[in-house]
Amino acid sequence: MHRENLSLWALARRWGFALLWATLPFTAGPALADSLDSRSTLFRSATSVGLWTVWAITLGVALVPRTVSLTILRIVAPAATATIIWSAIVTPSLGVDDLVALVVSAVATAVMFAPAVGDEYVNGSSYGDERRFPLRAPGALLLGPIEVTWVLVVAGVVAGPLLLAAQAWIAGGIALAVGWPVAWFGTRSLHMLARRWLVLTPAGVVLHDQLSVVEAMLVLRRQVAAIRPALVDSPARDLTQGAPGLALELITVDPLPISLTPVRHLRQRGTVVSEDITAVLFTPSRPGVVLREAAARRLPVG
């Protein structure tokens, strides 16, 4: 029974979002159609084509687990929920269709942001016998910068086409010229957050986090003294970036050199500061799974 439950959980985290997303034409389609009824024919047709295109591309992306897929889906999923909320607001009266659409899209968004689902997509880009574990986003970025960047990305992509569909040619052209480059750079910034990992390999442990270290920090198996939950007063070099959640501590047998990513306002002619460390702190999204996998690979845990 336990193995069966594990199998069902594996199927859910791998296919759950894709299945929910596949139902949106039936669960959200009627509500969105109602909200577009009063619009001009051009606007209604262009918006419908755009929604179908986004839905189809997103479904295709959801079926290919990759790190870049994770970034795209975590942008599109909440945008779909926001679109359905807009639809409910502009519709004269709320109906069952609106509530069903909102629930399905909200659940799909929650699934896509689940740590286990992020783990699944990140490992779709892994090589050979390695296991990647996403790191939690820096605490300071969670308090506004990530959300603002997401808004700029979504608004940058859709504002131009919607204005053109509304026959606001000059404003639409300006929105395209400005919004799409902004969306491109914003997406790159969000993708950088998805490319922060702890990696367990047959050779040892790798910390891949360009926000903390310039180059990936490699600790060979023989150099790992322990991986364990961090103590409150740990003297280890803190690379958590203030991320919430349980931090883990990686302790090395001998001091290892790391090159810290310079803080922009303290950077002097691109100088990179290097220091020797014997322990670092990091915050994976699933610390318990990290420790179990490390133990399974016969790395010293605890």
C-alpha cells in the first residue's frame, strides 16, 4: 500500500498540473467567453486566438519537465488565475462557471508552486546519476521584487497585443516596443531563481547558486564531513540569502576556497572576493528529502 501511495504521489506531481491545465477550456472557457461577449468582434477574436495559443503552448511545455519549463509555467499559471479573476469582475453576475474556473486555475497554480513539483521539473534537466534540489528564493526578493517582476513580465507580453486588438495602434505599438524587451529581461531574472540548486552527484556535492557564489562550489565526496540541519548559532558561512525555511549546513573536512558573488553597491572594478570556508549554510525547498537522498548516497548526515 505504501509503494502504491508513493506511485500515485509521483504521478500527481509529474502530471497533476498538466491534467488540470488540460481542463481549462471546459472549466474556464465559458466564463471567459461571457466576459468577452460585449467586446468588439476584432478584440474578441484576437483575444480568443491568444488564449487558445497560450493554453496550447503551456500544455506542451507542461509535458516537458525542464528548468525553463518551470519558469514559464510559474509565470503563466498565476496569470491564468488573474485573467479569470478579471473575467469574474467584468461579468455582470457571478455564476457557477466563474467559481469552477477560479477554483481549477487556483489549484493548478498552487500545484505548480509546490516544492515537489519544482523538484520534478528541475531534475528533468539533470545529467546522469545526479539529483538536483531547488533552493528557496531569497527572503528580500519575496517581499516585492519577484511579484513586481512577474507583473512587468505579464503586462509587457499582453499589453501590446490587447491594445492593438482594441485598435489603439499607436499605444499598442509603443507597448510592444517597450513591453516585450522588459518581459524578456524580467523572464531571465526569474529564470535565474529557478537555476539555484544543491546537486548530489556520485562525485560529491555541488552548490550552484550565482546569487551567492560566482562559480559552482564543488565538494568532493571525501571532503564532505557532514550534511545536517543548521544550528541556530552555527559559525558557517551563510549563503541562504535570508530565505525562509529550515537551513542545512554542509561541513567540509578541510577549508575550501569559494568566490562570493559581489554585492553590486560594494563592487569595485568587478573585484570578486574569495575566502576559505569549512562550512556553508543553504536553504533547499525540501530539506528532509535532501537529507534522505544524501544518506542513500552514503554521504555523512547528521
